[in-house]
Amino acid sequence: MHHNPQTHAGLLARIPEVTGQGLSHWFACVEAGPNLLSAEQRAHWLSDEHTLPAAYAAAIVDEHDRRRLASRA
């Protein structure tokens, strides 16, 4: 699930308040989680494993992937 840029930014900004953890914590969870290929599968796993709302889990996975790709460029 991809959100428009404004929604994505809003979700990211609220993650610490909603989840009690910052993005670095959630990125570490994604990296330590199972080696699932699709972003959708990883978002579902993150949501299920850590009881996160699906939209926040999707935003975390999407941002993790964006940053990972940007670091390779």
C-alpha cells in the first residue's frame, strides 16, 4: 500500500506518538524480521507481529525501502 506523499509524511510524523517508538526502532524490526520479498508482506508481518495499525506499518516499510534504495545510489 503506497500513500500519497502528504499522507505518507503525516503518518511518519505521527509514528513516535502513536507507537511510542521512533523510526529507527521500526527499521531495526523490519531488518530483523523474516526475509519476505514484497513490501505488502513485510507490512502485514510488522502490523501483526507488533500490533501496529496497517497504515503505519505500510508507511514504515515504504520509508525503510526508500531510504535503503537512496543509500545505494
